[in-house]
Amino acid sequence: MDLIPWILLCLLLVEHIVFLPDLLKRAGLNKIHGYIPGLNYWMWLKAIGRPWYWIILLVFPGVNLIMLVIMHVELGIAFGQRSSVDQWKHGALPWIFLPVLNRSKSEFKGPRDWSNLKKSTGREWGESILWALVVATVVRTFIFEAFMIPTGSMEGSMLVGDYLYVSKTSYGPKVPQTPVSVPLIHNALPGSMIPSYTEWFALPYKRLPGIRNVERYDAVVFNFPHGDTIVVDPQWAGHDYYGILRMEAIKRAGGNVETYVSDPNTYEIKAREALKKRFGIRARPLDKTENYVKRCVALPGETIAAEDGRIFIDGEVLEPPTGIQYEYKITFPTPMEKRRAFKGLGLTNIDGSMENRALETVWALTEEEKAQLENSGMVTTIERVDLSYRRGRLEMFPNAYIPEFNGWDPDNFGPITLPQRNMTIELTPRNIALYRRAISTYEGHNLDVIGDQVFIDGQSVSTYTFDLNYYWMMGDNRHRSADSRMWGFVPETHIVGRASFVWFSKQNAEQHGESKIRWSRMFKRVK
């Protein structure tokens, strides 16, 4: 972490204690109060004629930087330095001009009185917009935020075009780690790949107390764990960089997985250079990775496995939530029956296509839709799509070419034990493959394997104890979701909030066949 921003912040706080007392005395206030942290800001607000509750806004990261700029500018105004140049100096370089103001002979004139002076239209709008941004930033960061469902991975319960209310208070809001950013913009300026934030000032991870913990089958919004690096392209930025890199590296190995795993570094270097040259590659801080929404299926310390699509937790079959979808290969006797079934089930282009006259098609259906179709007499055959062809392609977590893992596919995998805080594991080759990223990336240790020995932070070890809790997230559209089955655990540090309800929903013609507002989904609770 760069120390310069912290040095500047500490220097400014020290200057407040050193120089504010004399300025408060010249303003007719108690000089002693200027030496007491916290109380000095209270007196400062009194000197510039601003309400006491502004001090509350100084607690919120990001917002407090805006507030300090405003307070420095208004302190200069209160001492008669009211030109535009003076205001810019006090706002942009308070480290220099607070001491200058203290040493100057400027008399205290009090806050500018607007009662007999009409504000310009620009100033009126500017102040209104500024305070709207301050309030919206506080609400968005610490209370709730709106998210839009962009893909069909949660179809069956959440639809593409649903706008969700996401509660930050459910699990506890995270303190922004990159507070210096464009308000209300997540990670890139609209219509571009230009970052909307700066990393020159960063805060450590901290979560405020929440109402409850993550529970099974909660619809959880989280920072994408594999989003710490991106391909700088709008089409690729939200996808798994490491999966893209691996796919490109396998292509350079002639499409042969075994050739790739014989020398992965060589092929990955070539793939990385190609991606960097064509698109660019960029790192992103944790809180600025893409936001994903999935359903929490397994909790810390539990062991998850899947067999033919059925999920087992600690060896017991888990009853699936309502709305789970799978892909089915369906054969119709005539194109007319195919059209009737499509419209009768209320399907859209997200679920399957009606563009061709082929009698065989693949649709994503819920269990209820499948049963309705079977009982309709409109189909010749219907069977769930077999995903065994995806085995041995390094698509499945932990993306390691080991016989056991090569036999996994989205419907058949495990057992996998989720890490839990203070849980200790033996560092076997299997466990290292499963937990390497958790240990090295999410918990920040250097992990090396040399021969039969495992080294963590340079020390030879045979066990490891986790510092964090981890969750297993899966999409409700099971055959069309990239989730923990492909990229693994979601650490507690990445949890953003709980999807509570849909406040607006609109489908588009490109993905759904027609454009319309879904009035029936307005203010519908997310189950």
C-alpha cells in the first residue's frame, strides 16, 4: 500500500491540531477546544456557520474527503479569502494554505451571508447536486444499492433486466477500500474502460456490524473473486480473466490440454502477451471488481458434493430451491408444436431459440416447466443435457489437471470442504490444489511447493489454519451459470449484500423477443 496518501492525511490531521486553535480564538471561540481531536471539528463547523451534524459525515470514508475540502474552503471564506483563486488554494492544497492562513493577519469576518445576496443559478445547482451526491453516496455505500441483472445465470428466480434492491446492512456494509472515486460509478466511466477510481489512497478491509450472517439459499451480491485482473475490453472485463488466459494458452498448445499442462508457464506467457497486445490487462482492487449475484449453496466448514445435479451437504441431499433450471434436449413432432410449447410456457430467447425450424432444440427449463411439457403431449422426447463432455478441460474448479478433478463436471463434483475461520487442514497435494488461491490471494501468504515440502511465507509447514470464512455460490440456471463450480470459493471479504427485492424490471427485444416493463415483478421479494 502506498504510504504517501496516509502521510499526507496524518500531516493534515496534525496541522488541524496545531493551527486551528489560533484561528478559533480569532473567531471568538475557545482556543483550548482546538487542541482536542473531534471537538476541534465541532468548533470549526461553528466558526464557519455550518450545522453540527456535518461532523457525522466526517466518519464516512470518501464522503469525509469531500467534507474536509468544503470545510477548508469555507474556513478561508470566513477569514475574508473569498476569491475563486483563494477557494481553489484552500480546497486543493490545505497542507500549505492552512498554515499560511494561520500566520496571516486576515480578520475573521464570519461565514458569507447569503440572506441579502442572491446566489447565481450555477451556484444554486452546484450546491444542490453536491449535497445530493453526498447523501446518495452515504446511502449507496452503507445502506442499500441498486443492481441490474445482466445475464441469465439466475433465470428461474431473477430475470435479465431485473433491478434489485441490495441490502448492505444485512451482512454489514464494507468500508470503501478505494474511497477516492467518481460518485455513484462502480469501476469504469460510462461508455469506456477508464477507471472511475484512483488507488493512490486505499483503506484496509473493514466490515461494519450486520443484522445477520449469510444463510443458505440467500441471493448474495459479491465482488467477483477472480476479478482482481481483467482483460480491458467491455465484452471480457466481467469474465474470469484466469479462465480466459487458460483457454487462450490451451489454444496455443494446439488445443491439447495435456500439451498445455506439460509446460503451462510457456503457453500462458504467450497467451498473456497476446491478450495484453490486443486488449490490455489491468488489475482491479477488491471493492472495484465486478459485482455478481448468485445463491449461497454451502456455508463455511461444510462439505459440498454433486451427483447427477443433486447437491449433497455433509453427505445429505439438499432440497433445491424453487426455480432451479437445467438444460433439456427436446424433440418435437412438428415445428408448430415447438412454437406452441415455446409460447405456452412463456419462454424467451434467454431460455431457448425459436429462430430455426429444427425439431430438436435445447431449452433451459424449471422442473415445473419440464413436467408441464411432458404432460402436454407436444414433445417426442425430453432429456436433460449431459455435461460430461466438459470433463478434463480444466474448466472445473480447482482447474488442476489431476485425475480426480478431471472427472468433475457442473453436475458431478466433490467432495469439497469449504474453509472456515480457524479451521486447520493438512497440506496434501489435493488440498493445495483446492486451497492454493485462498491461502495465497485471499489471505495474502506466499505459498511455494518445492519437492515434497510446502513453504508458507518462507517457513516449512505441513498444516494451515484459515483466517477467513468462505462460501459456495451457484446460479439458479445451473447449466448456464459460471459460478463456484468453475472458480471456487467466495471469501467473506468479497460479500457485498443481500438481494432483497425487485424494484423495477424491464425486458428487451434482443434477449427476450420483445421490449416491455414487467409490471408483475415490481417490488417482488427475491426468494
